[in-house]
Amino acid sequence: MLITSQVIKASGVGFGTSGARGLVTDFTSNTCAAFTAAFIDVMKGGFDFTKVALAIDNRPSSPDIAKACAAMLVQVGLEVVYYGVVPTPALAATAMAEKIPSIMVTGSHIPFDRNGLKFYRPDGEIDKQDEALILDNNASFEEITSLDELSVNPAAAEQYIERYTSLFDHGVLAGKKVGIYEHSSAGRDLYADIFTKLGASVTALERSDVFVPIDTEAVSDEDALKARNWSTEHQFDFIFSTDGDGDRPLVADENGDWLRGDILGLLCAQLLDIEALAIPVSCNTAVEKSASFKQVTRTKIGSPYVIAEFATLNSEFASVAGFEANGGFLLGSDITINNSRLTALPTRDAVLPAIVLLASAKQVGVSQLVASLPQRFTASDRIKEFETQRSLSIIAEGINDPKALLAQLGYDDSVTHVDVTDGLRLTLDNNDVVHLRPSGNAPELRCYAESETEKQARAYVQQVLTKIQLI
């Protein structure tokens, strides 16, 4: 017999900002089984269930990881409901409606040589306390020696499409031309149906048989050029895409300019008349400057921290939501849209903000809605293969002497505010922001910047990441 905590500890797989992540080679059948057994044992402490839902993204390693998880579920006497390749929010919504736990096999946007597991309780994402309990769990299980094929249940895909098409008149997007950048997104077989049923004319773009690690937080120059070219060629009103598991949106306006995730989230929250928000510290300060919300609470980066604030906000406000700088809208309470009730979905979702934005841009372009916001611009990028310990050392030095760190980065500005909620976020005397943070999912150092112009924000990111490699 094997012990969950021992197998997990030896695996090299650990929890990041959203789920357990690691190299594909570390996700052996027994590692997958150990995480699954530990998760189920923790869930049994608070919930009664006989079934567990399971789904995957389009990574080449995901099917076998799912089979190993399923084998463990069968071993402990549970029924496996396998929804195949669907977006993470589709799995979460269906499983929560069924009041059963669920497991999503996905590495989101990280490269295909890595993968991950996202765990959901019957009432939503696991929290940091659940993660600790999973890592410390000492359940015993038998070694996984064979992997059986899984039969796909289409219900999650069907219900996800219905969740959003039922909210609007089916002609709400009539006359709109939408491009869907499909690449290898887990939701690529669903999105055309959603937009078409709402009346839009849809063009599919660049479906890929190879996994494409789209990072909605650091859009590549190649993808930026693609969107502009597509917009010019097809005269799109809107381009829609997502990251690998379909929980973070990537949308472009009629000019082919990609919107930052927090700008999309801000517009969606305004259009839905949300009263209170929980957002990560890295989000654009246009949220507060818009004066659109009764309460804005800032958290550490990662959906578990955003979701943790929902309980407090729901005790005080009628409608609650959150979003992240990298995209993904989290609906923290039930709301009413067009006299229809939309149930809370406290996990990142790509489709809701996209539809709400496009449906609201009836007489004007999406770019004009963006222009109506306070004009604060953010940019971000990352250094790949940058040791986490090195990142932490630089940040510790910056916390101790932020002025000295700025000098090393080539700036002589004074620092008016230091925020260590997550990493090191420095507000300069000109109100610009430079924020350094190690990734929670990979050996990467991220830089976020905010300024009065997009050019200046990008310049901060470029210079900081260039200089920091010399420290």
C-alpha cells in the first residue's frame, strides 16, 4: 500500500496560485492517484457524495492523467462522470449543480511539457486550507497498474452553452461579426455554438493540433499582430479566445487590439451593476478610479484568495463578483440578467464577460466602451526559467530598500507606497506602478506596470525585466 502524503512529497508536484502543477514526467499514475485519493479523503470530511466529475484540456498528457485519477476514484468506490474536453468553468458549473466534487486536468497556459490538476468541492474551488489538508493527508491506496478508457458524458458542454444562451434574446448579437481564435482551447468546440445561437456571424481562426500555451496575461507580439490582421481582413466587431482550459478570456475590439483582462472585468462588472468586487492587487487602479462600486477589496494573486473574500462581501452587498488581471470573471453571487437568474459561479469564467461586453456594444464599438473608463494603462511580461529563490531574494532586497532596487533598475523616482500583499508593488511619486512577483506555477518572474500611457507601461516592463537579469 502507498501513502498519499509520501507519494505527493516525492513527486515534485505542488500547489501554485490555481491548482497543483508540475512537469508531465512528474505526473505518474501513482502521483495522480495520490492527489485524487487525498482530495477525496478531505472532501469526505465535509460532504456526502457517491460520484465525482472529471474533465480535461487538450494537452497530449491530459487523457492519461485523467485515466489515472479515474482509476483511483473507482478504487475508493466512487462513480466517475467524465465530461471529456470542456472548459474548466463548464465542469465546475455542472458539478456544483450536481453537488459533487470535481477534478479538472489542466495546466492552463503553461507549456505542454507541464500539466496540472484543479480540484473543486461540491460548493466551489478548494481553498488554501484544503490544499494544506491534501498535502498532509495520509490515506493509503493501492498502486495503479492499468488505465481504462473513459466514456464521455456530453452534459457539461451542453449545460455550459445553455447557461449563457438562455440569458439573452437569440438575436442579441445579430449583425455582429465575431472571430474565434480556437488554437487548442478546451472550449473551442463550444464557443461557435454560443455566439451563433445569440445571432452573431462566426469565423473560426487557427485551430491547432499542437497544444498552444496562450498566456492571457502576457500576449505575444505574434498574437497581437494576428488579431490586427484578422480584424482588417474580416472586419470583425470582436475576436474571442481563451487560455488552454477556457477559464481566462482573451478578447480584442473592432480594431484587433487585445483588452487587458482587468479592463474586460471592470467593464463587465459595470454593465452587470455589481455592487462589490474582490480583485487581486495586480489589477488596474481604474477599478477604484471609476467609482462604480460600493466596495473594492484587493487580495493576493490567485482565484482562491479572491473567492475567500466573497463570503464577507456577500454578507454586506446584494451582488458580488471578482476578476483577475489575467482575465477570468468570477461571479460571487446570483444575479438577474434580462429577468433571468444566473447562478453564482465562483471560479474564473471566460464567456460571461465576453458576451456581456459584446451585447452592450450595440451602437458603439468595444473600443469606445474601453475609452469611457479612467485612462490608466497596464502592461506585464515575464522572464521564463528564472529561479524562484532568485526572485524572492531580489524582492526581499527591494522590500528592505525599495529606492536602491529602483536605482538598480535604472530609475531615480521616489517611492510613495510599498505594497507587499503579493510580491513587491511600488507606487512611484508620479503615480506609476512597478510590481514584481514570482509566478506560483512555474520558475518565472513577472513584472506588472501601470502608467498614464500604454507606451510608458510597456517601457517599464521591458526595462525592469532587462535590468533585473543583471542583478
